[in-house]
Amino acid sequence: AAERLRIFVRGWKAYFRLAQTPRVWQRLDEWMRHRLRAIQLKQWKHSRTIFRELTVRGAKPDVALQVAANARRWWRNSGKLINAVLTIKWADQLGMPRLA
């Protein structure tokens, strides 16, 4: 899935490369990473799994517990709380292309 997304985004960026809109690219890049984190939380499904995976990746136990307590609120949880855990480096490792 990451390969298909990479091809699509790279072509889209090449098509619109003449546009002088760096802030738009940055906001779209942030939104795509937010969406990727939400999908990851949704795949982990259960609060036990979310807590375990976040602590393995270096989250503080209280932050992991707060995210796991609201396990079904993927979009809300994929924001600022887990930015320090599921970072840009994590998205790069998955093969997520950067726009900005």
C-alpha cells in the first residue's frame, strides 16, 4: 500500500511542482502523517495492543494509557499525544513520501 501511495503522491507533486505553495504542501504532508497514525491505531484495534505497542516504541506509560483508554477515537488520538512516538522518521520507515 505504501508503494502505491508513493507513486501516486510523487506523480501528483510532479504535476503541481510549479505552484509556489510551500505552506500547502506542508499542511498536506502533516495531514497525511496524521491519517497514517490514525490508520495504525485502527489496525491495533484493542486498548491492550495500543498500550503495548506505544510503550514498546518509547511512549511514556501515562501517555500510552491515555491513548489506549480512548481506543476507538482514532483520529483524535492520532494527534499531538503520539506525535513523539509515531514520528516523521516512523513514517519514512513505512515508505511514506514527503511533500514538503
